[in-house]
Amino acid sequence: MRNSLTISFTVWRALLLREAIPRLFEHRAAWLWLVVEPVFHVVFLAFIFYGLRVRSVGGIDMVGWLMVGLIAFFLFSRTAVQAKNAIHMSRALYAYRQVLPIDTVLARGVLEMFLMTVIAVLLFAGAILLEFVALPVDPLLLMAAWLGLWLAGMGYGLMASVGTEISRELGNILQLLMMPLYFVSGVFFPVSVVPQPYRDILLMNPLTHGLEAARLGFVPHYHAIQELDLSYLYIFSLSAIFIGLLLQRRFKRKLRAL
Amino acid sequence: MIVLDNVHKRYKSRRGKAPWVLEGISLTIPSNVNVGLIGANGAGKSTLLRIIGGVDQPTKGRVERRCRVSWPMGFAGGLHDFLTGRQNAKFVARVHGHENDIKERVAYIDDFAELGDAFDKPVQTYSTGMRSRLQFAMSLAFSFDVYISDEVTAAGDAHFRQKSLNAFKELAGRAGLIMVSHGEGTLKQFCQAGIWLNEGRAHWFDRIDDALMAYRESIPK
């Protein structure tokens, strides 16, 4: 008999290797689309900004500003969506008693972190060569923001994956939430120019803090929001993960039942 | 030994709660005996088998497995359509903790399923027969104390059926078996003991013949 921790580790490894193949190769050039989607968003928004004669935002190059925000947001949203759908998509795997619903959520989340980090390195290497951005001056801050946004995605995914299974309607609502989040997180407008009292409302969104911190990690003289507080993002994410884990435990049986 | 303690099961249906399929089943199944599950259609044989195998969860009650229990042999789920036969086999080997001898396990599955080149093609290109061959080979590749089988011996073509029957006989000799079958001959051939499921309750018989007799007597004339 193996102990529980060994079983969990072998299951995570097996799931990670298994999930990676369809994620990268299921559709024709699926791996290419993973890269193309954020690039498309950057190009499209940059085109509009160019038309509006915006060349720089908050003291840094407009294209670089868009890129950092968008790729950081994609880390959150992809982790969140992939993790949210994990329990449902892996239903067939519960034939193997060792595989628990939460294992599939964690495996997908970790895979997304890995893929997005590779994609980000590739895209920023390109952007640095094209001189849209320079090498990050404060890589530690950048990594802290990156990790915080991923944790936020995991927190959302751990909670939403249970919600989706309990009620399909709730799942649909949670899915709808992603688009407004894209609009209010300061992906394509600087929150620092929004007048009060609206700015305080936008600042309640923890993702805004993560995105601004990522930009600040690249360029220290970037005019970030005054109220920037990365610990707010972390407290929010870790609380969400905690509640998510509680939900996973509370509904453990129900999630596996057919 | 597998201990079932007051196991209840009902499924969710669109119109609220469906009636109980299993209603308070308490059993202790020793791991060195081959057991046949008997009952009418819809009596809950497959449901009980899935609960014992841990694929499905009881609504109420508890299952305790004090030995290594297989997943239901030839279970239709569990294969990822996009992955190849080999990749699926590797996944199952990893989940069962065979990272070290993964090569031997996969080679065994490859050899037994006799899929040839198709073993490295996505499962979505397989015929039904090829799928069940892969599934049967996967369940044989790992050693368990108790195997669970739901009408499994009827898979594949004549050649493969003969081969799997031989493998099944060998299995029944060395490990415990809990199986569902509508063929009385199959049950008598493989099982010593029997469980008769009737109206959500289970009745244990030390001899399969007695179980079959009880079942036959319950059928309205």
C-alpha cells in the first residue's frame, strides 16, 4: 500500500503529462493559437491606440504597456477558465479511484502557469528585440505580480469548478464574469486617470493591483496607481484558495458522484 | 476484504429525487472468494459494482476497501479520445504508481491488446472492438487483490474472446473476483459465492447455486 501523499504526487504527475498533450496538440496547431490569441489582442488594441495617437501610457511605450497588462491578464483568465472546467472535463477519469476532482483542478492550473510563463518569455523576448519594452528592471516585483495573478486564477478556479458542478446556471454566470473583468482590470486604460469616486471602485478589483505591479516591475518610473498594494492581491487570492479548498472538501463526494 | 456499511444510492433526476436503487446494503466480501452479483434488470447490480470499485459514490453509507480493488474491468470511460492507446496506457500506469516499471506495463498492454500500429494512433480512430481490447488489456496489466468485472468476457472477436477468457480464468484462480453476468453458466464457472440483489437489498449466499435459485424463485411465474 502506498501512502496518500505518494499517491497524490503520482496522480498529479500523470495528470499534468496527460493534460499537456491535448492542450498543445488537440486541434490543428493548438499550441500556435495559445500564442496567437494574446498577440492578436495586443495588435488590435495597439492599432486602436495608434489611431487615437496615443504613443505612451503612464510614461512608458504604449505597446509595451498593453503587452504587459494583457499577458498578465491572460495568465489569470486562462488559469481560471481551465481550472473551472477541470472537474467536468475529467469526469471519465474518476473511474480510477486515485484521481480526485481537486487533482484535476490543480493539474490544469499548474499546466497553465507553465505554458503562460513560456509564452510570456517568448513574447517579451520578441518585444525586447523590437524595443517595445526593455528588460524588466525589477524582476522580483514582476515575479511577485505574476505569481499573485496565478494564485488569483487558482482561487477562482477552485471555487468555480465546484460551483459549476453544483449548478450549471451558476457555471454560466461565472463564465460571463470573465468579460467584465477584462474591462475593469485596467487592461486597456490606465486606472490612475479615472476620476474619483470611480477609481476607488476599480481599485477594489485585486487584478488591477497585479497588472499595475507587473508594469512597474518592467519599468520603475511607470506612473502606476498611487494606491498600489500587491499584498491586497495576495490576501484576496489566498482567501479565495482557502474557500475553494473548503468547498472542494465539503462537496468531495458529490463532485465524484455521476 | 471489502466492507459495505449501510450503503444507500439514488440518482438525481430531472423531477426531483429518484427512488432508491440501493437501500441499506451491509456486506463483508472476503477478498479470496469469487462472487457473482445476481438480480433482475435495474436491480442495481452495475451501480453496486461501481460503488465497490469507487467509480461512483454512495448517497449514504460507507465503503471500506481493506485490499487492492481494481477499477471495473473494461470500464467504458477512462480513455481519452485524443490520446493514443500508448499514452492512455502510460497514464493509467502512472496513476497506479508504476512509474518505475512503466515500460514493462505498457509493453504488456501492447502485447495483449494486439492492436499493432493502432496502439500509437488516437483512440478516437478505434473501433468498438479495439477499444474494449485496450481496456481489457489495461485491467489485466496491474495486479489487484480483487477484480471487478461487468459482463467483460464478451469483448472482441472470436480469437480475442478465447484469449481473454483464458486470461480471465487464470485471474479468477489467483485473485478475488466480483462479477456481474446474465449467463448462469459463466457465473457457475467462475464464482463460488453469490449476492442476490432484490428491491434495493442484498442477500449473501455462500454457494452461487443457492443465490441463483433464490433469484429464480423470485421471478413471477
